[in-house]
Amino acid sequence: MFCLFYDAKTKKVSALNGSGRAGKKCTLEAIRNDLGLKTGQGGKVPTDSVHAVTVPGAAAGWVDTVERFGSGKLGMWDILSPAIEMGEKGFPVSELTAMFVSFSTDKFSPKILRKEDADNLNSGRERNHHFGRHPPILRK
């Protein structure tokens, strides 16, 4: 998570790097073990691996951004509650997004993608990603 903020009053641009760091237990040895790599064996972290993201850094970056650049009129709950609601209740996605998600439904935990939503995405894939008047819904 990166932020460039332009302050109209001072006419200055500020930057915030919220990309985060790997967790304390995320050592080279632990990652190599998770990937099944032997000592001395080369390899890469797959882009769909949990090791390819820094989620804690992103969340901390959101808080830092609001604290540093926010007006002070809204708290994190006010800012994030619409996204939380969309995650819980779901939101329509484009056919293109549905197509890309459908390629990986087998990798999602049922806690992340409900079975009925995965089935809907997969059935759309079978119909060349045409969902008619009912766009697919993604939800937590």
C-alpha cells in the first residue's frame, strides 16, 4: 500500500510507504520449507502464495494514512464500514473479474468464498463468462 498525498494548502506532495514487512516467523528457512525446497535448491515464491503479500503492512498503512492526512472528522470505523459491509453482504463484479476469480476458486477457503458463489463463478466459466442480467456476487 503506497500513498501520494497532495496538500492543496502547502502545495506539497507527501508519500507514505505502507507495504509492510514479513512477519517475525517468516524466515527464509520457513518459506523454503513451506515451498518444499531443499537446502541449496533454487526456487521462487509463487504469486498466489501467502508469502507473496504483506497484508499487515497494508492495514497499518491505511491507519497511518488516515492519521497523517485525514481531516480528523472520520475514524477508521467510519471509513472502513462500507468495505466491511460489502465483504459481508457481497458485491457484484464484472464478467472479467468473475472469469479471473473462477480460475482459482479451488484455492479459496470456504471462509473466503462461499461454495454457492464459487459454483456460480464456475458455471459462468462454462458459459464463456456470460452471466446475463445477474452479475456474479463476491462475498466473504
